[in-house]
Amino acid sequence: MTEVPRRRSASVADDGTEADVLAAGALVWRVHRGQLQVLLIHRPRYDDWSFPKGKLDPGETLPECAVREVAEEIQLKVRLGVPLPITRYEITKKTKRGPVTQQKEVWYWAAEVLQGRPRPDGDEADDAVWTGPKRARQMLTNPGDREPLDALVQLHEQNCLRTVPFVVLRHAKAKPRSSWSKAEAERPLAATGKRQAKSVEQLLTAWRPRQIHSSPWRRCAETIAPYVKKHHHRIKYRKSLTEKRAKQHPDKAASRVRRSLEWMHPSLVCTHRPVLPIVLGELGGWLDETGLSDALPLQDPYLRPGGVVVAQQAVDKGGRIVSLEVYEPHED
């Protein structure tokens, strides 16, 4: 079964799944002439109006799937925002032994357009329209799709819809300390860690952080390198995020995280397990609701190597964090 994230927001509390089939999609939104609009697509195969969505490809995570489906069906590059409620329903699968009923889940996110204009691919979607929430509720063919739409509207009314992601990344699996005799700062990734770094690059594409701060130690640099190289972002190495410096001056590590949160740009911090309590502790002070703390990993080891926390900061609420997601690392 595909690993699913732990997600928390005002309308979402997801910890796992028992579904037979997983899919993902996005409610692409904009504010046009002061009014909230959402993008609906018409699917000729089913003759229905819905949101861009689809089943996971092998080895794909839910956020990757959501972003890919939007790109494939309507040619838009998007950045995921706050998680939205899951829709659940039964489907019938034909087998040699006859029809089998399966449980299907579609995991949704709010999403803002980064690039492009809606252009249906003609296969999965043959029409796409921007419309207000009231008309969208009338147009949606599946009544279950109204729940994520209602959550989107609520976020807009609460000034929590326009967000920027703040990502915390623990470096991928490194070679064991016991087998490394050189400087600790030069200890590299293990073979598994290098594969995890590639998976991290694919996962981060869903949020596209641009302001990247990392410990300069080799295992952190190698973890973030595939993402930086592919997307041509600049990376700033911060000694305050190393194990040694954070132990000596924890206030400086906390200050680095706090400044990134205050800037409210799509950001990423890559660091080490011993530094995570400082980073996550600072993050906890920005939570908009106490219920969000349920998703914040506050016990050692906090995150496994290659693990990720995604916090969404509400731009119109001074950067308060309105959702949290935790992603387990890729395992061979």
C-alpha cells in the first residue's frame, strides 16, 4: 500500500487509509475581480463535471499525482496549498472471477497557478471553466465533490487560502558514523540515501520551494542537490543549521528558522536530527490552531532520514501556519 501523509488543517485530519484504490487531485482556484473562482473540468469519458484528478502511477506519492494530473489534463503548472477533505466512494472492478467492489479515495489539495492557462488535453478533459462556488456546486456531477469545495470556500472566508509552503527536510540516510573515520562534516549519503534524495526532488516539486537554506555538511548538501539542480534554484548554506553550531548556539538556529518564516516565501530548511527540535519548536510557535500540533513530530527521532514536514503559512494572517503535512521517506 502506498504511504499516505499525516495531514492536519481546520477541516482535515488524515492519518492513514484502508482504501483499495488511491487517487489525487486539486481544486485550482483564483480570485477574479474580487471573487473566488474554482476551475472545473468536463470529462468526456464519464460525461461529468469534476476537478482535475487521477490514480497514482507506480511509485508516485499523492502530491506528485495531484500536480501531474493538473498538468496533464489542463496544461497548468501549480503549487499545492492547504490539504482539503478526501472524497470516498465505491467502484466496481471486473476480474476473471466476476465484478469486485473496491473502496476508492481521492486526496485533494487547494492549488494556485504558477504558469499556463487552462487548455484541456481533449482526452481526459474536453472543457474547463472558471466559476464561482455557487455555480460550481450546481455543476459538480458527484455530490461528494462538494465537501472539498465547501472547505475551499471556508478557507477563503477565513483568509487562510492564500498560502506559501515552509518545508522542513531531514537529510537522507547517510553512511553510518561507525564506519566513517574522516571529518563528520564530510560524511556522505549511503546508496539508499542517494535514492531517497531523488525521491525528495520529485516530492518537493508539488510545493516548489525557492528559498533554500541548508546545513553545509555533505549529507545535507547531497540530499537537496537533485532538487536544486533540476529547478535551477540557489541554495544558501547556513552553519547555524549544522549539528555542531546548533548545539553551541541554539538561539542562532532558531533565529534562522524564524527569519525564513517571517519572510513568507516558499521556503525549505534541510538539517540534521539533533537540530530538528529547534526547527520544529520554532515552527510550533506559528501554528494558527492548537489542533495542528497533533501532526507536528515532537518526539525523537522527529523525522526519519529523508522525511519531510510541509507547513502552509497563510499570507493574509501574518504567516500563521494553517496546515501541516508529514511525509515518510522513500524506502527501498
